[in-house]
Amino acid sequence: MAKKTFEESMAQLEKIVEELEAGNLPLDKALKKFEEGIGLSRACFEKLDETEKKIVQLMEKQDGTAAEAPFAENTTPSDKNAGTNE
């Protein structure tokens, strides 16, 4: 079976949470859903961690230090470099 995308995993995890919150599942089925949810949650965190590492690597300065800056929706490119020592 092909590996799920982050978005597919999140959608399935949200569905599992809704099913568990409804409280209509027998205990055995609820436990299986919970286990599945834990697996999906771990996969999502791993994907996020992998993506963050790629972004930090792409943002590295020439001297090897990372140019990290807080993310803001309304930030212009000149604002992103305001707090760095470039």
C-alpha cells in the first residue's frame, strides 16, 4: 500500500477522533481506532519534523548557521531579514 500524504493522514486522524468522541464504539473497536490514531499521529509528527529540517537546511546561511525567523502571514521579504545579522 502506498504511503499516505500528510493531509490524508490528518483527515483520517480527524475522523478517528470524531468517532472516539462520539462514544458509540465498543471497547475493542475503540481501542483499535485509538491505536490507529496513535500511528497516524506519529506519522504526521515525523513528516512535520522532516519538513522543518528541510526548511532549516534551505534557510542556512553561507557560514552554516541557520537563519531562523518567526513566521508571520503579513511579513514582507525585507521584514524577514530585519532580525538577522546578514
